[in-house]
Amino acid sequence: MSYKKFSTDETITQIGGMAGAALLPDPLFGKTDDVSRKFEYRKSPLSINEPATSWDTVTQVNNFYEFGLSKDDPAKNAKAMKTSPWQMAVEGEIHKPQVFDIDDLLKIAPLEERIYRLRCVEAWSWIGYSLHELIRRVGPTGNAKYVEFISLADPGQMTNLKSRVLDWPYREALRMDEAMNPLTLLCFGLYGKVLPNQNGGPTRIITPWKYGFKSGKSIVKIRFVEYMPQTSWMRANSHEYGFYANVNPVVPHPRWSQSSEVRFGEKGRRKTLLFNGYDDHVASLYQGMDLSEYY
Ligand SMILES: Nc1nc2c(c(=O)[nH]1)N[C@H]1C(S)=C(S)[C@@H](COP(=O)(O)O)O[C@H]1N2
Ligand SMILES: [Mo]
């Protein structure tokens, strides 16, 4: 199997910002019951202060392989995904395993707007709360060392599940301390609105200091486990995609350098920042680790 066609293109970066929110056209996404829903949220000190990206770019240029491999496939095909009702199971090494309806999840903590850098194809104004709010509530046991995020995999609703490009369902995972970091966001919205299907509605993870593929979409299960899980991309090609996937200018992908990046709307290249510029928040998580070995 050749992986050439299936790269995650983690060399493109974008920035989100509130300035764009006022200019947004009507939502182009999904026909779920609640597209008109607007979230109440507060601003967060964890937001960056940089110019906005357009709603069109955020919602038309996507990676969501369950709906096809082209960047414009998710916007076309993800409309078919039914995001209401939606349940998410939380299980494994916790004291209170339970199944949440999306509306219960929304009540766990106040929603915040997080304007994040997110390297791969996007970033922007995400609406959600820190995942640790949920984690505290479900009471991890002493054996909970990692958290696994499992996406929906329904061949009836997802157009590309017959392809074996990845081993479905899409699985991602974090070490427990990474999952507890305040930057790790359980996300429900974009620019104050319901998260479009193509962006991983109704709920997804955002880890802005890691390459985009760590931020799993349309999550139906969160599982706490003792041992490091194999993620979908590790299974597909562990030589190219490691567990950590921290943005790092000096650790090249085997097929391309990661030392610079292109942002949407810009012609030139910029230097890649270690941990995507979030080193103040996350560098301590990796102290003493050789990041070229743990890539
Ligand atoms: N379930 C699922 N989650 C996924 C993906 C995917 O193919 N399936 N692609 C990942 C990759 S490679 C990236 S770059 C981001 C893209 O998120 P966006 O389309 O909202 O910009 O989603 C990530 N989460
Ligand atoms: Mo990606």
C-alpha cells in the first residue's frame, strides 16, 4: 500500500479570530435540527490575538477521511451525518462510566470561545470547555494513564468507510496529563454556532499544540485506559505518525520538512513554532523526553 496519497498535509497552518465572526455569511452546514442554535459563551484568556480566517475556509477546506480524501469532500458529504440525537459513552478506568446526551455534555461547564492556532489546515474560534471538566466528573481510577477518543463509524452515513485508507473507527488518544491540560478542548461550536458536520459536529477534541490529526471528530466514545493505545494513524503508518505528534520544527516528517508552514491567505512561508507557539502551556509535559524519538 502506498501512503503517498494519504498524507495528512501537516504543513499548512491557520489562525482563527473573532474579527471574522461578525462578517460570517449564513451557515452553510448541515440540516440538523439545531443549526440555528447560537451558543452563549465567554471569552477565554487562552485565546491568541491574531487576525481572523474566513468562515468559508474553515468550513470548506477540511480533513475528514470518513467522507473522502479531498479537502472539499467533507463539506459536500458530511451533510448526510445525523448529529441529533447524539450520544457519547465515557468508559474504562473511571468510577462513573456513563452515556451522555449531547445536551448533558453542554451543561457540564460554561462554554468558552478559544481562538487557537491549529496546524494542519485550520484553527479558529472554537466553542467548548476544557476536557478536564468532564474528566473530573467521571472520576478516573489510578489506572487511567491514557484517554482514547473514538469517532463515529457508520457506513450508512459516511461515504468513504469502504476504503481501507484507515482502520475505522478513527481513533486518537492522549496521555492523561495532556488530556488534563487546560488547552485540550471538548468542542461543540465554531464562531458561536453549532459545529458544522464537516468540522466534526456535534463534538470533537482540539489540541492546538499538536498536528491536526490528533484532534478527532464526531466523537462517540471516550475510553480511559492503562496502556498507550494504537491510534488510527499509527496503525496506518507508525513510522510516519507517532503517538505524540507535537508540532516541532526540528522533527521532520519522513517525507517532508516541518521547519516552515504556509498560512491561508499568505504567499510566503513562516517558521514553524515549537508546540505551535504553545510552549509556555505544554513544554513541561515533555521535559526530559527526546521528541525525535517520541514523535
Ligand atoms: N474522525 C476523524 N477525525 C479527524 C480526521 C479524520 O479524517 N477523521 N482528520 C484529522 C485531520 S488530519 C485534521 S487536519 C483535522 C481537520 O479538522 P478541520 O477539518 O475541522 O479543519 O481533523 C482531524 N480529525
Ligand atoms: Mo491533518
